[in-house]
Amino acid sequence: MYPLLSNINSPAELRRLEVTQLPLLCEELRQFVQEKTNTKEGHIRSSLGVTELSVALHYVFSTPEDILVWDVGHQAYIHKILTGRRDLFHTNRQLGGISGFTKREESEYDPFGAGHSSTSVSAIAGFATAAELRQQKRHHIAVIGDGALTAGISFEALNYIGENQLDVIIILNDNDSSIDENRGALAIHKRYESLCKALNIGYYGSIDGHHIESLVQKISELKEAKGPVFLKVNTLKGKGRVIPESNSTVRKDGKSFQQAFGEILIEEAKKEEKLVVISPAMLSGAGLTEFGNTFPERTFDTGITEQHAVTMAAAMAADGFYPLCHLYSTFSQRAVDQIIHDVALQDLPVLFCLDRAGIAGEDGPTHHGAFDISLFDPIPNIAIYSPSGVELFKTTIKTCIEKRELAIIRYVKGWGMKKVKTLEPDIGYRWLKKGKEKVIISTGAIGEEARMAVAGTKYALLDINRIKPFDTTPVLEAFNRYSKIITLEENSFNGGIAQKIKILAQEYDYRGNIYSLYLPDQFIEHGSRASLLKKTGIDIQAIEKLLAS
Amino acid sequence: MYPLLSNINSPAELRRLEVTQLPLLCEELRQFVQEKTNTKEGHIRSSLGVTELSVALHYVFSTPEDILVWDVGHQAYIHKILTGRRDLFHTNRQLGGISGFTKREESEYDPFGAGHSSTSVSAIAGFATAAELRQQKRHHIAVIGDGALTAGISFEALNYIGENQLDVIIILNDNDSSIDENRGALAIHKRYESLCKALNIGYYGSIDGHHIESLVQKISELKEAKGPVFLKVNTLKGKGRVIPESNSTVRKDGKSFQQAFGEILIEEAKKEEKLVVISPAMLSGAGLTEFGNTFPERTFDTGITEQHAVTMAAAMAADGFYPLCHLYSTFSQRAVDQIIHDVALQDLPVLFCLDRAGIAGEDGPTHHGAFDISLFDPIPNIAIYSPSGVELFKTTIKTCIEKRELAIIRYVKGWGMKKVKTLEPDIGYRWLKKGKEKVIISTGAIGEEARMAVAGTKYALLDINRIKPFDTTPVLEAFNRYSKIITLEENSFNGGIAQKIKILAQEYDYRGNIYSLYLPDQFIEHGSRASLLKKTGIDIQAIEKLLAS
């Protein structure tokens, strides 16, 4: 079925082919990657677009001795298939399978892992510098997308490379895309030659990224160049896709956080004209496409620029607006200083909605939102909310907007706790069930596991929404009423509720037992959300075991 | 003494002067700022360089209605003097006095505060966008230095402004300086026109920043321009300085952390050839000038680029080197994602030396290193050290290098605990004094306050060096021996030793009393280190009071 591909177990074998055979190989690769990829896999389009480029690079260079760094590794599927992972490729993104991104542990052909974008140019600068120090001859190539080039770190790195005249080849994969629409003057007007001139980097023109022979020829020429080299390769994202993309999962049992997010914001924006929405390239992932269509003038997609997005939000807040800044939890790590220095220190009203908090599933360790509570709990002036379900999520957003609160709301991708009758509605906490002996205190969507675990038992359930400032009232009540407390959260220990409750227990001399379930102090692999909740020991079985013991 | 200046209490009064009077005013301003500034104040050189520019901007524009944002506000002394703070200027950087940076609370002429560099372009984009939404006519000006332009956030913002054709004026204060030597191809080759072309921003040439009449004329022309405008103003840092800069404080009682740092690294680098040093523009502040002279090929000043510096370090570590990445604690906030995603996740051996941890003194809230333990304690794979004094600091560096440990070492600016006889040398902790009834458990240089407090008493002192992984042994011993524990640290609560000890107390059912001294959950103002330790209640008096109670 794959006459050429089935014989290629390493780039060395690829290099034995004639150039004229490469177009057929590319065809086989496109067929193979689509056949093996789970149809839910949205990321495949990036890899399809760089099929010829991946083949050409491994054909021309002597990987792994030559260093090839792919930016944000989901464009590296073809690279993985060519570098010994063909027969593992069907396990892509599954628990125990290969990663959807480049990963050092996985292969010597992955010198640098990357799940977040825009790191490849810095990384290649590091490798080139290391080789220079060792006086080692080898080639250094970084591939970066035009969308990824909007992030400041890539500019920092190019500026460094231009100064130091490092021998690196930077391939711009220009597929005219960011995650959503492409953003930034550079990507829109494509004046890369001017950028290269400004940064003292040799610009080597623009080439059709789907013409393998030309690619091989051009890249072979560049191999001999001295100093930094920049080549723009024009590709089409999803080129050669024949299997259509499936729609995202639809469930009938209520709305996901992302669905609810778009809806509530449209409602609120109608009432509050000072509400504006800023997103670094994630409007569609956020569920904000419809919002953007309804309020185009109040919707700002800044491209992959978490730092700029947050500081711009701060300035708009300083000037009387109430900006909602939507960030994936894991990408908020890119804007920690801006959140501290530009927003919190100036106590400006900005609402941060941190999406993909907790376990992010198949995207794995680069994408889990395991640290957001930990990172932001120490920062003065910011309230932190972690709503368990969609209704509470909506109430929280509404309340923050009404009060123009400087706050973070963190929530998972997908569905949260089913709608439950609240005994005592409060934005800070809710007793969802009172009971005897034992109580679970949970925060966030993981509370659904707790809700199921206590259903039909005599045990109680307390749902904490506001983590900071933390209301001690319900916890002290729990100390009085229950002899066993189980805490549950989808974040690492620091800053979370387990920690706060244990400290209260110490201060108030609580004599009962406290068991805490939280994410372990280690990076968590990739896999389905359910499998990872189980693996990290924070799912319903773990809770039931604790309740029974 | 200041015939013109003494009559100027606001920019409106400045605007009543004739252009021909402005050179004399500039002379007076230079004289005034030098007269009033504490001679220890190094930052004055930036402000001296923009004397004419500051006058010209307030002369031409109608501040505060027009929005003028100064990047990293220490260049804004002249601006402050012209905007109603002349008579307060002698309190600059003192406790209760005006801030050394722009500050919103201080004046309506400071629309956006900035102690960290490179935020002004993002901020002006936010203000311009806000004005556009309101259909408000006003002018928007950002001033940014050529050094500050090396940071990625400014590129993100320029790219955004170029796309959206915002009506903003960006003034490049080209003083040929970063904090140390200028870095990056852009600043060295000065091809700003090419950069502007790439980013679709109008380049309006280059002008002598010390010729006030030309400045006024040029800026008046730009006022009428449409779309984004970029003007390069050539200035000389420290222009007109007559009072010589004083040397930094010299003390006879032992070495500062910064002095020791340079010395130990030179020693270690002689033995370990894989050790390289990477600093984003802080080599001299770090105490590494001599190191750079001794090992120029192993010293990398990347410019103001914390993100790139860390990712480049990660790649060099992946390639067999042991990079030491020196960051000011407060600026490490700019590289949180790189530390998590590029270094810790890949478990690469990088040594982060976080300088200016804890209270940073006169630089104030933008510069205190109050959050580093909190931010990094939740990150897997990284060890965290907080040595109390120089000897332990050296041992810790040596040990990390020998083991090629992925670690953070955080230390204050200045001096730590005096050399003390250690009862039990251990990299993790040291009993400095055993005793009766009460024990102080401290970490970091603040331990000096504890050492003085217990001297001559029967009380004990335990010094914690390694915060993560945290060794419970000495704490459990303290639980057994002492009925009262006082914890002391120069960081906010989260992740720190107070928290860890309280949780252990809960788990081990310790029945004694624990009192904890740490930085409060609020931003801390500026002032001398001693005055701020007192104010935040973590100095010797606070400890003695607790010991006595």
C-alpha cells in the first residue's frame, strides 16, 4: 500500500531515494498520515502543509547530526513518520503512545520539544552557539510558521542571531495562518525581506513549498551559506487533505464551558458597552466566533502575543474599559509579568478567563493547565474563581462584569458539573449536599466526580468557587461537622484548596482527618482527560476509595 | 536660582514660554535634577539624556489630555519635574516620597506606570484603541529606548499597531545603550527604517535629541500625521552631567552576594568548561563584568530578552552545556513559560540565579522579588535554594555545578548573614544554634535579622537553604524540641517555608505555636531595604517582639 514509505525507517533510507521519487513519497505520506490520524485530530492540517518541506529537509541534511528544530511540534507528524516512528504513529496523542508534539525523550531526531509556539529560533540559536563553542561543524535549521513569528520571543531570537551572525537556517513556513486568522502587519504585508534587513539576516527569497524538487535544490544551496539565512516557504495548510475534518464533539447533556462562554458574553456585552474582548489568537478555540461577528469593533485578536495582549488590556482598563482577556491557562504562563506588573500592581479592572485549565487531555504536558492557581494565587489584588459548572460560570462572569472586578476565572475545556440544586447560593462557595461524617470539598469541574461519588450516600459536598480571597466560613463549618475531609482539585498543590484547608486546620486545631487529591508535582503525560484523571488519582474511583476507607 | 523652572508648575505653564527660552529651561532642568537627586542614583543618566525630548513633548502636546507613555519610567524624571512634582522631587525613591518610575497614583500625567522595560508600545496601542472606540480625538505618544526595543513585547505591539494603523507616535530614544552594552542586530546596525517598513509603520527619520528647536518643530509636524509614526531621536545618556557618579556602596564587613558571585563563577568556570553564563542585559548588575572579561567566549549578554535567554539556555543544556542563567527575580516573571515549558518539562540542567530576590529597596514595587519562590515552587523538577549568606551561597553554586542540577538560587542584593559556625553542615539546612523553648526557622538573607535576635538568648535558629525539595527532618526535630516556632522569610506566603511548616504541623499534629513572618499579600512600596523590612514587619524588632511574647 505504501511502496516507498514502508521501506523508510530512518532519514538515511530516505536519502537513498532519487529526487524524482520524492513526489510519490509525499503522496504516500499524505495518505498515511490521514489514514492513521484520529479524525478528531485538528492539528493534522499543519503537518500536511509541510509534507514536502519535511521530506526535503531530511533529504538534504544529515539529521540527527544536523540539528533540525520544528516550532510548535504539531507540524512535525511527517517528520515523526520519517524518523523511525511510522509504526507507532497510530498511537499518536493516546495514553502511552507517541506525543502530538516533538519530544526529546521520544527520538534523537527531536533535539528540542515544543508544544508552545515560537521557541524554535531561540532554540536553534542555542544549538548553534553550542556548536560554535565546541568548534563543531554541523548545520542548524529551525522551521517556524508565519503565525508563530508574531510572538515576541522569536523576534528576540532573530535579533540575537543577526547580531551574532550565527550559522543557522530559518525556514519560514508561510501558510498564511495563525491559529485563527493571521495577524500582525508582518504576516499580512509579508515584508520579510525588510525584517531580515533590519535584523542583519540574509533573506533568500520565497519558494513554492509543494514543489519538492525546487525545495531540495534551494535548501541544498542554502546549506553552503555563511551566517544566518532566512527562506520563506509558501505552503497551504491542510494541502492534500482528502478525509474531511470531523466536527467537534457534540453532547446533548448541556452546554460546555466554551459554548456558554460565547453566549453569556454576547448577553453581557449588550448591557455593558465598556466590555471588550482581547484574545491572543484563540477566539475560535474560546467559543468567541459568534461574539466576534456580533461585536466586531469590540473584539481584538492580537495574534500569538500573550504579553502584548495583556498589557494592551491593562491600558484599555486604565482608560475606562473593562477588558476581558481570554488566555489558555498554559499560555498565561507567557504573560505572568504583564499580569503582575501591568495589571495587578496598577489594580486595573481586567477579567482574565483562563481556558483549558487543569488536564488538557491529548495535548499533554505542554498544554495542561496545572499551575494557574499556583502562579496567580500569590499575586495581590486579583480574585480567582474556579466554577464547577456552567451555571456558576455564567453567574461568576456576570458578577465580575457588574463589579468590574480584577479577576481570573479558570475552567476546563468541555463540560463541568451537572446543574444541581444549590442549598445556599453564594459566589464564593456552595453547599451542594450536607451530610454526615465525611465531606468532600472540591473546586472546579472536577467536582462532577465528587458529585457522582456522594450521590446516594450520607456524605456531604462543598463546592468552592472563589479561591482568592478565600472564605473560611464553610471550611470552619466543615471542621465542626465532619470528622473526615477530602479535598479535590485539578491543579497542583500550591495555592490550591488542599493547602488552604490544611493550614486552616492547623490554625484552628482541627482533629479530623484530611485527605487531599490534587495534581502530582510532576509533568503529566498526554491521553484522554478521563484516563489522566484516573492516572493522576483524582477521579471518582479514587474518591470512592477514600470515602470507603 | 531657577528663573524659568521655578515658575513652571504644570505643562500648561511650560507652553507659555517662547521656543527660544527652552534651551535655558533645559539647562535649569539638568542642574535641578542633579542637585536634587541622591548621588547614589544611577538612573539619572537616562533622564538627563531626554531633557530636551521631555520638554518638547509637553510643549507640543496637550498633556494630560494627550496620552504620553514613558517606557520604563526612570527616564521620566524631567517629565515628573515638569508635571507638578518639582517640589516633591527631592523625595524621589525615598519611603513615602515619589516613585523613581512613572506611577498612575502619583499624577494624571502618568497614564501608565512602568518599572519594567518595553511595555510602552503595547500600552499606547491600548490607549489609542480605547480612544478610537470612543471616537475621541487626542494624540498618543510612546517613548521607548533602543535597549528596551530588544524585548519581544515591543515587537508584538509594533506588529499590532502596524496592522491596525493606529494613530500613535512612537519615539525611539536612541541613546545607544541597553542596561549594559547595547545588544541585538537592530540596535547595532540601526536599520529602523527597514523594521518600520516590515511592520507597516511610517518612519519619519532621525533627529538630534539635544536640539530643542528642531525637536519641537519635528514633533509638531508629526502631530498632524495619520497612522502610526516612528521617529528616532538621537540622545546621549547622561548628557550634561556635571556631578560625578558615586561609586557603589563599599562595606568592609565581608562580601556582598554580587561580589561573591563573580568570584566563585570564575573559579568554577576554570574547572568546569561546560559552564556558560547567559544574562539578559544584567552582567554588570550581576557582578559578572570580570567574569565576562575572563571568559568572553562563554559569556552571553542577550539584551533585554528574558524569554530568548532562557530558551537559548535550554537548548545549550540540551546540547551538553551547563548554562547559568542570571535573572533579576522580578524579571524572571517575564520567562515563566520558558522556565516551565522549555527547561523544566524537558528536565534540562540549567542553573537560574535569581538576583534582587526579596525586598529590592528604592526601586519599589515593580522591582521587589516577592514572588519567585511562589512562582517556581509549583514547577516540577526544579530545586530551589535560598542561601542566607555568602559562604552558603558559594557552596550551593559549587554543588549545583558539580551535580549539574536544574535549580534556582535566589538571593538579595547586598549582604547576607554574617559567617557563622555551622553545627551541622548540609546543603538543605543548617542548625545555626540549638536552644530551648523557642526556635526561629528562617530562609535567605533575612536570617541575619534572626541571627541577631537570638544572639545571647537561649533560643534556637534553623537556617533553611533548600526550599524544594524540602527536607522535613529538621522541622520534625523542631516540633519535638520547641514549643514555639517563628518562621521568617522574604517572600510572600505561597510556596514558602511558613506554609510548608504549617502543613507539616497539621500532618504531624504539632501542638506548639507557630508564628510566621513573611511578605504581606500586597504590593510593597519603595524605600530603603531596612525601612521596608521594618514596615512589612519582618525585621529584628518584629522577631524580638515575638520571642518575648
